[in-house]
Amino acid sequence: LLFRSNPRSIQTEVAVSKVKPPKTSNGKKKKSKAKAQWRVDGADVRSAYHRAILAAVATSRLDTAVEDVVLVGLGGGALATALQALLPAVKIRVVELDEAVVDVAERWFGFSRAGV
């Protein structure tokens, strides 16, 4: 996720992989003229900044001491998604002023409001 106002700053990085086409009953690939499908892997955090935050959280025992986490700004939702996976018992709250950012996170980065 890049912003036009600051194109040198990468806000969110995620891993994407091509979804393999379904196989037919005889085990061969099904021929299709449909466009390639891509899947976002929310568990594969690419941003060094996000990795540092997650490493600190993973080694700090926050899962037993914290009930709520508040993130200011959603971006692509990668950090919120990763924190939810790392701390399933913790309520992750995100404050985002721009609904368009939430829409982009859901459409292009695999973010889901469920659990966050």
C-alpha cells in the first residue's frame, strides 16, 4: 500500500500467491479461460516495522496481561490481522477515520473486520 502524497513510504506489504486451478476428477488441471486468482497471505508479514512489533509482542507475554489493543490507523490491515492471529484472546481495536482505507484493506489486502 503506497500513498500518492508520499510514494517513497511503503505502508503495508503482504505476500500474495497464485491460486492453483481446481483439478478434474481424473486428476488433471481443469482448463479455464478465467483470469488468474490471487490470494493474500495475512500470516506472512513482510514489513520490517511490523515484524519488529510482532517480535516484541511475541516475546513479552502480552497474551496474559492485556485484554485490549488499540491501533491508530488501519493501512492495509496487515498488523491488525497478524496481531489477531498472534493474540486470539485479545480484542484488537482499530481507529481509522477514512472508510475508503478500510475498503482497500478488505478488497486488496485480505483484511476482515471479524475479530478486530
